[in-house]
Amino acid sequence: MRSVRARAALGATLVVAVALVGAGLAVLLVLRANLIGQADLQAEVVAREVAGELATGTPYGEVELDDEEDHPVQVTDEEDRVVLVSKDLRAVTGTTTSGVTPVPAPSVTASPSPGDDDDDGDDGGDTARPGRGQVSNDDPDFSDGTATVDRTTADYRFAAVEATTPDGVTLTVHAGAPLAAEQEAVGTVRGAMLTGLPVLLLVVAGVTWLVTRRALRPVEGIRREMAAITASEDLTRRVPEPDSRDEIAALARTTNETLTALEASVGRQRRFVADASHELRSPIASLRTQLEVAEAHPELLDLPGAVADTVRLQALAADLLLLARLDAGERPGGGTVELGALVREEVSQRTGDRIAVAVEAPEGEAFEVNGSRGQLARVVGNLLDNAQRHAGTSVAVSVAADGRGVRVEVRDDGDGVPEEERERIFERFVRLDDARSRDDGGAGLGLAIARDVAARHGGTLTVHRADGGGAAFLLRLPRGS
């Protein structure tokens, strides 16, 4: 039962079995009801025919009881005494009385008419039937029972109809209709169902097994390839995609897309580690060289250079740590930050900048966003550092409303960013050719950190050409709630 094929086959078989059993029972009940209805009709017709004869005053001995084997008749009076039975009826059950031997009862005859005599040539043995009785119009009562006709016992359906003779005697006519045809038909259908049901269920189980096996064959191929990829750690491999356009093909495509994204992520991680190692190696090697020279020749110690390398090393370690936290999915806090005040505060602390920064942030309007104040200050600081590195004579930062959000724009009058490089500069450890020196170019992490932080805050960071030339970095963030 651990196999999907086995569970699917078992489930389909159980569903079909329940449906077939329910449908079979319904068919048997409907068939039996129809056949019993036909037997009821036959019994009622015979009972009303006999009751009609008795209602007209026909003597008991002259009542026609045809077809006694198929339609046995028993007539009882008001005291449940049997007054008339079919000729070969030996025993009966299911009627008001099980007796079949008639008891003496007054014969239903009529006295001669006043104008008749024996000399007029008429047959003096004939008797007239004065008046007329009636047959009840109520629905007959039906019952199941048995009857023994000429030593043969069978099941019958009896209909009871009341009749009143011209003499005012109330009689109950019980007429039966055989249930042999109903029993035979129901038995035949039931036997056919019991015989065909197991065969049909075996067919359903087998077909479901084969269809499921064929449908899941691509899944087994996907599983084997994924196991091979896991064992080999070769993320360039891909799982086979079936030609069908079903869910399994969609699963294979999604799996390959996931492998592509995983390969790219692992590639970025490897490049990040290699670039980080390279960037860390330079200040560490420089610092070590200065310390070794100072150990041998203390008078040659370049203390400011050692401090600068240490500061650069510390800043690079902080950048790497922040990127690691961002890659781990760290989300900003839920506080509210006023960007206008944040920009003015960040600019006021930059006393050592080469070019004074012009701030355009109205103090009378609140530009509030949700997020981490420290991370957003890091974004503004990185953008200003980049502008200071490339600007010619001016750097400006502005804060303004932008629809339902807030925009922060940092502009400089440098050479700008070529259009084909406007996305690449946000990659980690990427520096343009004219800014690759260790002192001027930085490590190439500032813009990557700024974009990652903006994305974590639900915003965007893009670059375009400023109106007066140079580069303009545009940070858009949604307003705080």
C-alpha cells in the first residue's frame, strides 16, 4: 500500500464496488417492485371478477374459477368462515384464515316470480336472481402467502376484495397471483450481478494499475535523475521533461526551473566567497606587510596606512555580515521611519565629504515608511558615498512624495552610468573600469547592499541619467501604514 499505483487501484476499485453494489440493489428493488406490482394487478383483477359474480347473486357452486393453478381463490364470510375455494386448493397462508374446506352456507338463490307457474312451458328448475349486490370500490388489501394447489406449494401475492351479495351477506374474496416469475427474474439478475461484479472489479483494478503505472512512469524518471543530481552535486543536469502537457510535465518544468535557480544561486555564492576572499586578502596582506616591516624597522611604521587598512577591513567585514543576514532572509523591523529627517541627519554627519551635499527635503511634510532605520540609513549613506566618489562639483539628495510612496533621489554631476551597465553595477563586487582602484573604487558592495535592503523593504532602487548630466539613483519605498 506504499505504492501510489496500489493505492489508486484500491481506491478506484472500492469506489466502483460501492457504486455497483448501490446500483445493483436499486435495480433489484425496482425490478422486484415492478414484478410485484404486476402480480398485485393480476390478483386484483381475478378477485374483482369473482367478487362481481358473487355480487350478482351467482350461487357458490356456479362461480367460475378458471386458471386455479395460477390464480387460487378463497372466499370467506363475515365470520372468517370459508364458503368457497378453488377446486384443487389444498392449503393456503397469508389470508384471513388458513382453512380451505368450505362450511355449509345458505345457497344464493332466488324465489320464483309471482307471475310464474309450472304450466306455462318454462323450465321450472331455473331460478331468478332478485336484486343485485355490490363490489367494494376501496383499494384491495395485498398480502404475501403460500398456496398448495394439487400438492404443489408456491409463493403467491393475494388481493382481498369485499363483495355484498343480493341477500346482504358480506364476503371477502382472496385471489392469488404466483410470485414464481418475480422470484426467478430477481434471482437471475442477482446471480448475474454476483458473477459479474468480481470480474468487473478485477478489470477496474487492472486498468487503474496499468494507467497509473503509465502515468507515473515520467515521475520515476524525474526521481532517478534528481537522485543522480543529488549524488553527483552536478547542478548543470536537468530532469527529463515528458512531451505531454499534463501536471507531470509541469512538475518537470518547475523542477528544472528550480535547478536553474539553484545553480545560479550556488554560482553567485561561490563567486561571492571567491570575491570576498580576494577583497579580504588585499587589506590583510597590506596590514601584515606593514606590521612585519614595523617589527623589523619600527621607525618605518606607516601608522596611518595601517589604520586605514584596518578601517577598510572592518567596513568590508560589516558589509559581508549584512549581506549574509540579507541572504538568510532577515526582514526589517516594523518601526516607522521619517525619511526626510533621516536624510537630513545622515547628511549632517558627513563632515569629511569632498563635496558638500545639497538637501531638498521639506521639513513641514512627513515622509514616513515602515522598516529598519539603521538599514535605510545604510542605503542613503552608500548612495552618497557612491555620488562623492564619482561627482565632479555637486552632489544633491531630495525627498518627495511619489503617489502612494516616497522617493529619495541622489544626484551627482559625474560621467554617469552607461545604459548597458545600469543593472550590472548592482551586482556584488562589480566596479566599473575607471573605479577599480582599492582606494577610490571600494569593494563593489555598496550598491548591491542598497538594492537588497530596498527590496527587503518592499521598494526599488534604479539608476538613470540626471537632468544636468551625471547619475541619478532613485529609491522608491511604500508609505508607512
